Amino acid sequence: MTAPSDARLRDIFVDMLIARTQAGRLWNLQRQGQVGTVAPIDGHEATIVGAAHALDPEHDWVVPQYREPLGLRRYGPEILERFMLYNLGHPAGGHIPEPIRVLPNQIALATQIPHAVGIAWGMTLRDEPGVALAFFGDGSSSEGDFYEAGNLAGVLGAPVIMLCVNNQWAISTPVHLQTAADSFAAKAAAFGIPGVLVDGNDASAVYDAVDEARSRALAGRGPTLIEATLYRLGAHTTADDPTRYVPAEDLEAARRDDPLLRLRGYLEDRGLWDDGAQEATEVEALELLDRALDRARAEPLAPGSLLDHCYATDTPRLARQRADLTGGSER
């Protein structure tokens, strides 16, 4: 296990700040009717970006849920733009090119976890290097797919990392109503694999946990379940009103431990960050997003494209829905 260098932590912070800045712009655009439903990343940045930086993009697979905008700055502006379109579901993004291995965002709870185990198993059968990492929330841990995938991963010894992002709320359901276990990481015992509990506001700690789990998997020692604990600082999605159920005092305390403030303070203490770098990065983030949105506006979606790629051939129900959307003018 290798702790991230200060240079790596600075790169991680840049990606965290880009993600937070763009999330704020997308929230406003959704309220203006210019984009669809958005799941803000606020509060999750250290976990998502820290984990991604611990992976090898040429060999490892990432299987996200719906709050992981995994376009990293190291990929370059062209790939970043495509990631933004990809995450927004616009076909102008196309497929993310090799060697970057990131699956589309998944909305249905926990269904991506078996996919990650399958990918990892397939890599083993093909004698390919690398691991698969699946992001999922605490709410997904109540789904059967979580338990079935975890059990299969343990039996197979698959090189998979199951990363549970415990943000304390499954939409409006608090953790104490989600499980009676001491932690989600403790559920690893049922699968016969290691369970690791990590501070999800600490990018360095998340990086270390994923790096160690990756090293174990590559050494043939099987999967790891990681629980990253943090606090969701915004709404579940733009369709949610968290003021109806999140205690104001809890949110205020969580904001004092904002992962961006924590890592920024560390970098500033070492002379690696300042207000100028902050402003320049925020400007870059918005310019990247604006270019992606301009491209999307220049290539408007056909009404029926919403239903493309669901099945090889439309089911009767899907055909009726397509006809309703298009007036029967498209397939």
C-alpha cells in the first residue's frame, strides 16, 4: 500500500472541486428546465475521487451508481467533455474510448453490483490484470443483489471492490432504519471477505483503502467490502426536498467537516493551494461544462431516443411508449 503523495492529493482536490462546481451549475440548469434529474455530489467528493485515483484506468473497471461523475482531469479536456455528455445521458458523448473502463451510471438500486462481480470473474477467467470497483449507497445494501453478489464474489475470490458510500440517508430513510448491524462493512463477514470502515471525508484514507483492496485482489486474495462514511450535504436528487427530514443541526455539523474544506486546508498549509488556484479551477470547471452543454444543445435528442438501447427489439409495451412519444413517426 502506498499513501498518496501531496502532488496526488492536489490532483484529487482539483477533481473534487471540478465535480462540486459543476454540480452547482447543473442544479441551477435543472431548475431552469435545461437538464434532467441530477443527483448532486456534494459531500461525496473525497470518496468518489479518492477511490478513482487509486485505480489503474488502463486495466481496472468502474461500475458506478448515479452520483459518480467519473471524468477525471488526467484524461484530458476532450475525454472530460465526453464524460459530461455521457453522464447526462446524451448520445453526443458516445462511448468512452479505451483504455478507460467506466460503465454507464445505474439508477436501479444495487443492480450494478452483480455486473461488477461478473466483470471481475470474467477478468479472472481470461487471466487479465485489474479489478472491478462498484459504487453503491447504503440503501442498496438492503437489496438482494447486494447479498447475492457479495456471496458469489466471496465464493469465487473475484477481484472486485464493493464500495458502499454510506451518506446516512437512503433518500429519506436514515441509517438506523436501514440496518441493525454495527456497520455496513460488518456485513462482509457473511461473505467471508474483509470488511473495511473508512472516513469518507478523508480522500487520503479512501485512496489508501482502495489501494490496499486492489493490491489484495491482484495478489489473488479476493474481494473487499469498503464502507465509506460521510454525510450527504445536498438533496438526494433535484426531485428531493431534504429540509423535510434532515435535521438542520446535523447538516450544519456535517458542513463544518466538508471534504473540500478539509483537503483544501491541508494543501494550503503546505503551500500547494491558494485563492488563485481555487478561482482558476472553478473557471475551468464551468468552461468544460459549458462546452459540453453547447455541444448537446447543437445536437438535440430525437423524441424516441429516450427508449433506444433498452432492448434489441422493442417489447409491445416499449413500442406503445415509443409511439406515444413520437406520434408513430419513429421506430
